[in-house]
Amino acid sequence: MRVYRSVCTYIWNDDKFPFASDDCQLIWFHIFTNPSSSPLGVFRASLAGLSEDKNRNGAWPYQRYLEAFREALRHGFLKVDSKALLVSFPKYFSTSNTCNHPQSPNVVLNWGERFHDLPNSPLKYECYQSLKALLEGKGKAFMEAFTKAFGEVYPHPCPNTDPDSLLLITDPKPKPEPEPEHEQRRKKNKNAHAATPRVIGKTVPVWNAYKTAYRERYKEDPVDNARTRGMLARFLTFVPEEEAPDIAAFYLTHNEPWYVKKRHPVNLLLADAEGLRTQWATGIKSTTSEAKNAEFKDNVVSQADRVIALMQRKGTL
């Protein structure tokens, strides 16, 4: 499949880019348009891999690519996360870069899977925030698509180190002396306890119902963390508290293709809270196929009404 990437001509109005070296400009275009790049402006790549891809004709040895890459970092054209092996373009979703804006809510939905495939990183968080800020000005349909595809809440990751850390080679740390066995057991038990946060407050009943139904369907426990608990707390602001456990259990029995594909995560329970509540109350599960059938039926009825009206006007009925 061919992948196209638009390059906005406003780049030549930048106060730094036109004055960068030819190598730096070429490296920017290479990173922006290489096959691994992403419509989100952030993607996984290593400096060594990018250098090898550019050096196919032997004219771009690693040192030349490295120097141009460092210049791009100094000017702020790029950002890197050496631990997650991510590269990003800081101004990718700015209001002036209209070439990078999504053309429809369906495009935003398609981007969600790419976003969740990225490793956790400050660059991923920056992408989330900048895209969210952009779509808030594009209307309700775009924001609904964003919430459905990206999730309502994205946890703030740990602060990043200096971007040039990707380019530094540090001496390996000396291997520490092994701890006594009893100390290892103590830390292991402590970490295991901390890794399973307790659900507190009003979310206890809805969490228990969701967990039981999830385990029944997938034979596994769902992930229990601060993000999940936060979304369940918000879920309780959209539906009556006494109904929430039954709605959560009903959600896990729903075979809507989008829910099944994503394995019924809590963020989709939150995003479709009111609709799921109506379906639970009426006992009717709305699926994609049902919506298509309803639309087809409406079209047939409308056509029949138009034919009857035409025949009445002509006096043939």
C-alpha cells in the first residue's frame, strides 16, 4: 500500500528552517517522509536505523547523518525519546500546519490504533495533548471520535531527559551486590501489593460488576489502575449510581464489533455511557448491522411514500 505524506510550504516561512544547513534540511525531509513515519507526527525509529536507510548509495555515512540530526535537535525541528525510541515533530498539529490536520472524524478513529501501539513516552503525551487541543476547535463530531479512539484520560508520563541523551554513550554502571534473599522477598511482596491498587469509594460496586463480567467473558481479570478507576468515577456522573453495575455487566455481553475488537475497555464504556444505559433499560442491543438494517428500512419506506404521493397527484390511485 502506498503512503503519502503532505509537506506544508509554510515550512519555508519558519525563522530557523530556511537558514539551517542543507544536510539538516535534507535529514528533516527524510525523517518526515520515510516509510516508518506516521500521520500522528510521532513514530518509532532509532538513529542507527534512520542512518542506514539514508545511506543506501554510500554517500551518507553514520557520522554525517549524526551531525545533521544533532543540528535538527538544536533548532527544535525534532524531538527524540531515547528510551522509547520515538521521534516526533513538535509543531506537527499547529493551527498553521493544515496539511497535517485530519480531514474527517473517521480519520481520527483510524489514528487511534496507531496511537495506542506507541510505547508510553512524554512524546506520546505531547501528541495526545496537541491533537486534542486542535480537535476541540473542530466541533463535536471530531471530539467524539477522539474520545472513542484515544480515550478520555491519558496518564502524564515521567519527565523526559535531555533529547541529546539519544546521542550520548554512557559508561555502564557497576553491577550492584546481590541483596539478601529475605530482602528480595520483602520487596517482591511490597511491589505485588502496590501493583494492584484498591478500588475505593462509590466505584466499588460498578468495578466489581465490570470485573466479574469481564472475567466471565475473557477468562482474565481486567487491568486495575488509577486511569481505570478515574474513568469509572466519571462513568458514575453519566448514569444513575444504582444502575451503573448492571450497565457495566450488560456492556460486557454486548457484541458491537468495535467493543469486541478492543476487548471491552473501560474507556468505551465511558464514551458510550448514555447509549448503553438506554440499550440496557430497553433490553435492545444496538449493533452496526442493526443500524444498517434500520437505515435500509427507512429508505424503502421513504421511496414507497414518494411513489404513493406521485400516484395520488396523477389520479391513478
